[in-house]
Amino acid sequence: MDDNEGVRRVCARVLVRAGFEVLLCEGGAEAIEAAEREEFDLALVDLNLPGVKGTELLERLFETCAQMRGVLASGGFLADGPMVLPDSGRTVSAMCKPFDAHRLVDAIQSELGAA
């Protein structure tokens, strides 16, 4: 979930090649609607989205899909590693952009392995 279409497409291509099933969402409302329709293992969310912070979106997604894991990405506002969400106290992985394909896949695999 990123507001930049190019970033969404590149991340999706990398993750599909790594063997993951991917659903692209353009906005927070679309992501929440998708999570209400089906269960997802993980959400990759940008920190700065139009209309909603990525942390808030993850909190709402976790309310809808409790077993979901999360990775939060940001262009310089986060350090790589675990991050505790303020409302739920849940821990997600944080990644600073730009990241390469290997780092993206490693972060997703690591977060899914922590489940």
C-alpha cells in the first residue's frame, strides 16, 4: 500500500517473483475493504499516505484481520527494525526507503516468520 503507483508496481513485481501472492491497493479505504473481504498474511504500508498515516491504517487493518502482520515503509522517517504501534502496542517491521529487492523480500519473510 503506497500512494506512488510506481513504487506499488515495483514492490509487487519483486514479491511475485519471490513467490508471494500480492494485492495492490491505492488507498487506505481500498485496503480496508479488501481486508474485510478476505484474509491476508501481511500488509506492506507506506508511513505517509494521503488522508491517513500508515500507522493508523495498520491499526485499522489489524482490527479487521487480527492475524495479519505488518511492514511499515518510509522515506527517511523510520529506522530499520521493529516498531511498536501506538494504539494497539503491536510490533511491526519498519523499513527506510529506498530499499532494494533483497531487503524487501527479507523483511517480508522475516515478518511472516515471526508470526
